[in-house]
Amino acid sequence: MVRENVSDLVAFITVAREGSFTRAAVRLGVSQPALSQAMRGLEERLGLRLLNRTTRSVAPTEAGERLLRSIEPQFAQIEGSLLALTELRDKPSGVVRITSTQHAAETVLWPRLSKVMRDYPDITIELVTDEGLTDIVSARFDAGVRVGEFVEKDMIAVRIGPEMRQAIVGTPDYFKTHPVPKRPEDLTNHRCINLRRVTRGGYFPWEFEKRGREINVRVEGQVAVHSLELARSAVLDGLGLAYLPEDLVGEQIAKKQLVRVLEDWCEPYPGYHLFYPSSRQHAPAFAVVLEALRFRG
């Protein structure tokens, strides 16, 4: 069906409902002469008279009644579908895909996302943990989570967590046979648990800062793992020193299962940020998730 037929059929339904060209023209936002011309054009194309016109009213002919009964329910269904889409806009729903490290997912994301899913049952969260620097655009993620200083410049970054600090820890038994390091350079004489880069290869350096002085130390040891949680297990098993977020080992430090060293060399740094492309137009579901994750101090 050509486009003008669809427009003219909508106009025909409106005229038949209103029983007046004047009222129908007002409802459709067109002039009365233009509406009359559209109806004549439709009748000419069909070869049938659809409307009986008098000076006081307009009523469908027999052919017009048959056409009205046939097409009005279908247009009503279309209107209902469009209304449902409007409700979808006002009622957030859909899938939001986020890539994050395991630590960020457990400590920052999950406590808030679980509440989002309870409050918005039509929102689905797909949370994929990955220790690498995933390209969220090519992998079709809506957003990613990284420590603030590692967010790429062409992304919009929203802070979702507090500042963080690292902790250098080892077991009491380890320090019975190894001296306590006094400065970062001393770590080269210790067995250390390395964290492997997933995407770029090699190991993450242990970064330190004190009163503006920055030091990166490349450590060695018997163990290399790909996750913070595995590094924590390894240090608790006495396999060396580990370089971990302090909130991940705070309980073990408090219970004296682990001993913290070089604390004065571990200054705070930007915490976790949610990032997404600057060109992204927020879907309602994503906007809900973004607002729920936003850090408020």
C-alpha cells in the first residue's frame, strides 16, 4: 500500500468517527479543504464512494462501513502498540551489559545492582567479570568499570566508589623467616605474588608514592595469578607477599592473619569509575543503572 493511502485511511477513520469534516480537520491538524480533497482522492483510487456528505453531517456509505469495520481495528492495534512503546520509555526495561573486575563487581556493583533488579523487574543486568582492559565498544558492552586513572580519555567516566589504597601483606609465619621491608626497593629481596595482565601480557608493577615521590617495583616470586582473589588465597597460604586493595584484606589484617607493611608508601588513588562512550544516548534502563551506581560520598 502506498504511503498516501495509509494517511488517507487514517483521515477516513477520523472523519467517520467525528461525523464532520470540520471536527476531523481540527483533530488531524489539517485544513478542511485539504481533508475533503484527500477523501475525494481516496474514493477515486478505490472507484467507490465512501462518504455521504450533507450540509449538516457526514456518514459512511455501505462500502465505507465495510472498509471502516475492516481497517479500524487494525489501526487501533497499531495505536496500542505505539502506546506500549511509550510506556516502555516511561517504565525502564531491557538488558544492560557491564564488564568489570571481580573485585569491583563484588564490592561496588553487586550491592547496588541487586536493589535495582528488585525495584525494576523489567531490567536485566548482564555483569561479566574480566581482569583485562576490555574494549566495551567492540565487545558490545553498555559500560565498563575500571579504576579512574585507567579510563580512556574519549570515554565519559562516572565515579561509583570511594578512593582506594593498596596494602602490602604477608603472613606472620612468612615474616618469621624474612625481614620486614622498610622501603619499596626492599621487595626485590622477597618472594612476591604477581598479578598477570590478561590483555597486554606481563605482570602489573607494584606502584608506590610518598610525599610526591613515585616508585614502581618489578617483583618476583613463585606464584603468578590472574585475579585479586587468587592472590589473597596465595598470600594466606604463606607463598609470599601480596599487593592488594586494602578492603580485600582488611578483615585478615584485623584478625592478625596478615601483617601489613610499607603502609606509608600506599597513598590513596582514584577508585572505581563506570565509563561509557561519549556518543551514547541513554536508554531508560541504563539511566536507572547509572544513577544507582553513582557515588555520593
